[in-house]
Amino acid sequence: MLQQAAITESKAKAKMVTGADLLLEALEKEKVEVIFGYPGGAVLPIYDKLYDSKILHVLPRHEQGGIHAAEGYARISGKPGVVIATSGPGATNIVTGLTDAMMDSLPLIVFTGQVPTNVIGSDAFQEADVLGITTPITKYNYQVRNIEDIPRIVKEAFYIASSGRPGPVLIDIPKDIAASVSKPPEEQEIKLPGYQPTVQPNYLQIKKLSEAVSRANKPVILAGAGVLLSKASNELKEYAEQQQLPVIHTLLGLGGFPADHKLFVGMAGMHGCYASNMGLSECDLLINIGARFDDRLTGNLQFFAPHATVAHIDIDPAEIGKNVQTAIPVVADAKEALKQLVKQNGKPPVHGEWLEQIHKWQEEYPYYYGESAALKPQKVMEMLYEKTTGDAIVVTDVGQHQMWAAQYYQFNQANRWVTSGGLGTMGFGLPASIGAQLADPDRCVVAVLGDGGFQMSTQELTVIKELNLPVKIAIFNNLSLGMVRQWQEIFYDKRYSHSKIPIQPSFVKLAEAYGIKGYEINTAEEAEVILEEVLSNREPVLLDIRIDPHENVYPMIAPGKGLHEMVGVKP
Amino acid sequence: MKKIISMTVMNRPGVLNRITNLFSKRNYNIESISVGLTEQEGVSRITCVIHVESDREAEQITKQLNKQIDILKVTDISDQAIVARELALIKVLSTPQTRNELYALIEPFRAAVIDISKDSLVIQITGESEKIEAFIELIKPYGIKELARTGTTAFPRGTQKPVNTQKTYSIV
């Protein structure tokens, strides 16, 4: 009798699990391949379990680097990026990344440690009100209060982060909950009665849109990142070809429609091309697919698409009509809406003249740059495009180099472009390139950075070395915070207040200190030779490309001006 | 213009914070907010009175609220036939001389005196905001010591009258 009792007891004991066990089990269930995490006191129980886990753990050298890497991973893989940070400072260090992911609709699952339940609210060591801080910058957030809820919460988090309009979800786990022991809980169903994204479009709206297209004389499609997030590139191409609709991209949408296609117009917005901005200004039907009419795209709303009937396809109904009055709203997943539109097979519009007009604009006013003795960044970008045959993943930081990359690198396929658009986060590029490379290990990843942004996350070079990731780091070095400098030149009377940074470490030596090969490039000839060499091998490399420090990004629309008021269109 | 937004929400920790956070993030102005349980377990009703510039702004607010995962349903009930009530507690100075006068004011408003002390009364009044405002104006000259209002809570009437019904007048 006694023996039997002892056996059942030991059986029960063997079955006991900790919160951390449940957490890792849930992550394995979601087929998580990589975690970007930084340990600390409050997540020690989780890290103890990670010690035996098969999931790859990447240790950034700053939590902010970790979350940006997860963003890069999410953008390229289309799967949620997973992050772990400890309580207090660990959690506050990821605030920028969360906001960035929220703005650019990237799916992330972020775990933060929290002080034990009994001391929450007592200003304990490394305590921060993470739920309070992150409520406005996450799609949803949780604090785990019962160990049995962990599997359900993780399941819900993955569902919320990756469905509808994607976004970051944070789960705050008090240390005692991660460490506590329980019997394996019964499986709980997802309980989200308040969350039901509309995926299928309303048939009548599709019909209305299809008819509007047939009637239009000057139609354009404006395609945003929603096309990429819903993996609708093929459907977009099919629909644009069926109806012969010219396609304009937002910054984040690049790659959704092939840049070498004859219906591709270019990027629109503050530094967009002439044809795109004029196309938006003169069109009579504007079909927005998965873009949110950001102010950097629209310019002054008063002058935005003044003649157009606006149709807007978006999975987030709150984006429709937020900035621009919309005549034909379609709440749906872009892929589903485009499929339905193709199926309608409406009569294509009669708009030969309009297409000719757009081609004329493209031919007459392409992006241009002058020649000088100093190395032109645009030239280097063109070389990068040629030497990678346009097939590399380009990851950028924020600033002038970002705009040059968007203008001069032609994106012919989806998932080749990682950039921080909505939030414009400097320091994003280098860590994001780590995530992008992990998501697509065989592809060439070029991290296009500025000298300012690079110095905001230099420490992540270690990770590149540690994992031996063949990331090609191209620093477009103009010894200044170029975009700030450009605005000061144009709008602040050339008073370069704290935007010039001529005193710099030797980036080549810095790379060498991290065990990464470094080259300095000063001329186009050097660029030719060195790019050829480094792009053909599978080694990480850092290029300190000394570009013309006076070069500005053009064309440009000054703040408060309309899209038709570009400057610097022609030499 | 004034709008009354009624929503049902999951009764979870932090849900009110999510809503007020959203209002401040999007730069919306709340006049009053009231929260309470409903007939369904785990579901609360929140009624917000807000000030907006245009119908478009009101639409944006309901859309943004709808996006919140803990919010089950959002309705702008401003244009519907609704029952809306608010409760106010008013502590007003009263001497034996003014007490009768106050009672005379209280009666037509169907308010009630719920506490009396040597030099003050506490009046409880329920009704629509306008009625309460009118009452407060009336009582002000006597000296209001303290005032607490709950904010409007509301929902649509069981029977909705067709909107824009023409009033008919008899000419006889």
C-alpha cells in the first residue's frame, strides 16, 4: 500500500513543471527557431531552462540591438521575432524597438522578466511598470498572474502578433511565476472575443472598386508594406497587369512590385521620384493597398491627390479615412482583396495617354546626381545593385543613406528590404541585419549604414563575429549626421548645429578589433575592386566608404509643401 | 459637438488604462467616463462622453477603440434614442432658515436629501446631464461645499423610434 502511494507520488512529481518549462514548451509548439535575448535577475529561471533548449539563442550586446534584430528577422521571415529581456532596465531598453515594430506593423513576441509577484508595486530592485510603459506601443500586452495561463497566453500572443495588422505583443512574467511548479495545466482555448480581424473583403465594395477602375482615366495603385505583410506580391502583379495599372510604392512597400516591371513607377513621398509624386498629384483614381498615408508620403494633405477618387484596401479599418477622405473603403487582407479584384476581371480602363505621360515623366526626370572628384554615394549604391545582381537583402539605418538605398537599389522581389520607416530609428540597421541574415542564411545581406547610426549600435559587431554571419556592412561615411546637416543647410541658414562629427574612431581598425575585416574606400575605382572582392565571399566585412560630405538627397519636398512642389528634380 | 460612446469590454486588469491611454495618445478629449459591471459575467460597460470637432473624428475614435483587443463592441449612440443618466451628490450649506427653500427646490427635480447635519445637507440627484446642470445652477447661490458627479452612463432604448420623424401639429 505504502509502496504504491510512494510510486504515485513520485509519478506526480516527475510530471511537475515550472513556469519556465511551460514557456519553452509553448515556444517550441510555435516552432520558434531563434530567440534574441539578454539574461538578468528576473529571467534567470527562464535562462536556466534555455541552457538545455534546442532553440538558437542570440545574445545581443544591448537589449535594443536584440529587439531590432528580431524586427529584421520578422521582416524577412514573415514569422514573429522572439525577444527576451529582463525586468527594469532590460525592459525599458526595448521600448524603442517596440515602438518601431508597432509603427511598421512587425510581428514580435517580447518576454520581459518582472520582479516577484509579492513585491510588485514596491519599487523593488529592477522593477518598472512595464505594462504601463508598453500599453501604447504594443498591439497587446499581458502580465502572467497564474502559471496555468502561460500556454494559453503564449498561443494568444502569437495569434495576435501575426494575424490582422501584425504588431508586437509583450508578455511580462514575474520571476516567481517562471520559477513556480505546477502540474501540467489542461489545454486552454484561445479566448479573444474582442479580436476578429476582417480578412475577406465585402463583395459590393470590390465590385464598386472594380467599376471605378474601368471608368478611370488616370488610375494608379499605391502599394505599401501591407502587400508584403500579406504576401500578396503575385496577386498585385497579376491585378496590375490585368488592368494595366501603374504601381507606385511607399518607402516600406519596396519590393512588393518588381522595380524592373514596365508598370512600376517608383517610390513616392518626401524623397520619392518625380513620376511617382506627379502621378499621385494628377491621378483621378488612387487605389491604396496596405499603406497608411503617412505624412512623409503625402506631404501637405491639402494638396494631396486633389483630383482623385480614393480607394483604400487595408486590414486595419482605423487606417481608412484617418488621414485622407476615402470614397471606396475595403477592409480586408490585401491578398484576398486582390484575388477578388482579379476575379472580377473588370474592363480595363482606357488610359493609354496616362501611361505615356508617366513614362515621359520617368524618362525626363529620373533620379540624378552630379559628378565630382569626391565619391558619390548614389554611384556606390548603383554598384551595390549591379554587383549583387539586385538579389541582396538591403538593410538600412535611418538618414540620407536610407533614401539613397531606396532610390538607387532596385527591388525586384519581395522580402529584400529592411528599414525603419515610421519611427525612423537610428541604430536600427546593424542589429536588424543580424536578424535578416538569420532569417535567410544563404542570401547576401548588405547593411547600408550611416556613420552616425553605426555608432549607435557598434557593439553588435561582436554578434556578427560570434555567429560568423556574412553580413556586408557598408558605412556611407560623410563625417556628419547627413540628413540633419542637409536640413540645417536648407532650412537653418547653414548653421550646422551639432551635426558634424569629424572626430571618429578608425572604423577599419574598430572592425579589426572585433575580428572583422575592414576596408576604407575613397574612390569609385577602389569601390569597384573592393566590392567585387568582398561581395563574392561568405565572410563578414566592414566597408568605411568615404562619400562626398556635401551630397544631399534629391528630389525633396520641404515640410508643409505638397507633392507637386518638389525641389532638386533636375540638375 | 458632444458624442456619447458606449462600449462593452472584457473585465481584465488594465483595460481602463488602455482606453484612457488611447484617448491621450490620439489627443482626444474626454468629458466623462463611467464604468460598471453588466449582466454578463466578466464584461463591463464603459460610457464615455467626448467632445469632437467633426463626425469624422468621432468615427476615428470608435475605430481606434474597436481595435483594442479587450473591447468587445463600440457604439456611438449619440444619434439613437437612448436612456442616459448621471448621478450627482451635492453637499450644500443650509441653515434652518434656508432649509425649507432648499426642500422646495429639491422636490420638482425629484432629488433626495440623503444626509443632514447642523449646517449642511447632502442632496442626491439623478437624471440627464442637463437636468443636473440646471439643478446645480439653482443650488449654487446657497453655497456648494462639495460636489461629486458620476458621469453619464447610457444605452439605447428597447424601442428605437425611426429617426427624423416629423412632428405633426394640429391646426385646429
